[in-house]
Amino acid sequence: MKIAIVNDMPMAVEALRRALAFEPAHEVVWVAANGAEAVQRCAEYTPDLILMDLIMPVMDGVEATRRIMAETPCAIVIVTVDRQQNVHRVFEAMGHGALDVVDTPAVGAGNAQEAAAPLLRKIMNIGWLIGDRGNRVRPAPSPLRSSGSRLRLIAIGSSAGGPAALEVLLKGLPRDFPAAIVLVQHVDQVFAAGMAEWLSSVSGLNVRLAQEGEPPQAGTVLLAGTNHHIRLLKNGTLAYTAEPVNEIYRPSIDVFFESVARYWNGDAVGVLLTGMGRDGAQGLKLMRQQGYLTIAQDQDSSAVYGMPKAAAAIDAAVEIRPLEKIAPRLLEIFIK
């Protein structure tokens, strides 16, 4: 993979170079010391992946991500030394299309290869995503739903560009919204708690990490909070599971949507938002096949029109809507 590094700290650049050297297939094609230089270099030579710092002179990583995704889009991973201090910037950058976030590998770590492993694992996963793999067709489950139930659920999946899209959608819902909401966003578990806190602060809703064994409940927005998949069980509670282990998207939107199609006893809506790849498309189709309303974000409002496009291509979405029209539609359905 051809990789660019955007960082104004020589030690951080060296740490990234050393980490990448453990995988001979990776090549550093250029290094930029600030966001403005990165935008220019990316226009001259667009790499497969950019490792983007957040805090830099001239132009920070958030604005650089926005500019690059608008002008010469490519995969971007935010690399930071202090995720707690930069949590709002991290999710703002992801809202502009950054795919993921990872800590800067420790310089002078006792086991350098072990220190490099999280970064290399992210890059491997992104290689799968941008390679457009994982298009697996799963068998449709048998419907196990009772009729007439007033249980209500909104299942939402998102990836690249998701944090900003989720902010817009959740801001459009009142605090007393009468349906439970479960979010599955492609984000590493070390950043999940920060994302829940950020979404809660910007939306005004009660957003927290989903706990093992709890049921979805109205008045609470639950975010998948680990690198394991989250699924709904037959008894109506949520559980984390490592299976399927070969699922490259973690947590997988497909896994959750499929469990909703199989086990949810009530009304439900599936919503698939912006993201690279095709995770969620097959699961959304299964929800549609079980009679649930399914909504996909449209191309013009998507930061990355990958997952919604995949859903549209297989006729998984009953409705395709601009982002700003999704919350009003949910209000129309659930508040009568």
C-alpha cells in the first residue's frame, strides 16, 4: 500500500516509518509537515492511505481531511498522541470522511513490533475496505416476530463520515423520542466512549455505550462499544460476540441488522448512513425482507457514498433520503 504521512513532529514521523517498515508491502510515498502541504501533495500524487495528525501549524488535520475528501478523496486514518484531549477533533475529522483513528506508535518501545501492531492492523483492515472485499451473501433468516407489539427500534449503521451524520440525525430527534435507538459505527473501542460522550453533548440526547445483556430502550441511544460485533438475542437483549471472526468490519453493521431482522419483536426501522465499503447493505436487505422500513442516505449528502450505494444497488432500501430528511421521517413514523 502506498502511504503518506502528515505530521509536523519528526519523532512521530520516524515512529510511523519504523512501524510501517514491519510490513514490506507498505511504501511511504511522501511526508507533509502540515495540512496545507498535504492538500497540495495529495493533489499531485494521491496515495492509497494518509496517516493524518490532528494538531499542526498552517492547517490542522480536521481541515486538511475536509479538503482532501472534497478534492482528491482517499482513505485517511487519524493518528494522535492524546485521544482524550482531541476527542472532538477526532470525530469532526471522521465526520469529514476519515475512516478511523489510532494512537501514534510508542517511540523506543521495548517491543517495537508489538507497538506497531495496532497501526498495522488498522491498515490491513482498510486495505480490505478500499479493495471492496467482503461482499458475501448470507441466507435470509426465518422471521421470529410477534405482531401488534408496541416495541420500537431504530437500528442505525454508519462508517466514514458517520460521526457528523449521526450528529445531524440525532439533533433532529427530541429527548422524549418514543423509540429505542442502537448505533453501530465503525470505530475502535478505545474511542467508543469518547464518541458516545461527544454525541451526547452535541445532540442533547442520552447517548452511552451498550452494555452486555441490556435491552434497547426508549429514551436512550446505545452505541456499540467494543471491537466485537453487537447483536440482538432472541430474548430481546444485546450481546457482544467475536463471531463471525472473519468479518472484516468490526463492529459489523450487517451482523446487527441481521439479528434485528431475525429476533426483534416489534416495529423497527433500519437506517444506513455514509461509509466506505458495503457493510450493512445485506443486513438492511434482510430487514426489508422481514417487512421493516429501511432507509439509506442519498449520494449528495454522504461524505462517502459506499455503503448506501451498495444498499441501493441490491434494492435494500425502501427509501433513499438526504441526511437532513431522515430525522423528520422518523418523527413522522413514530410520533403520531
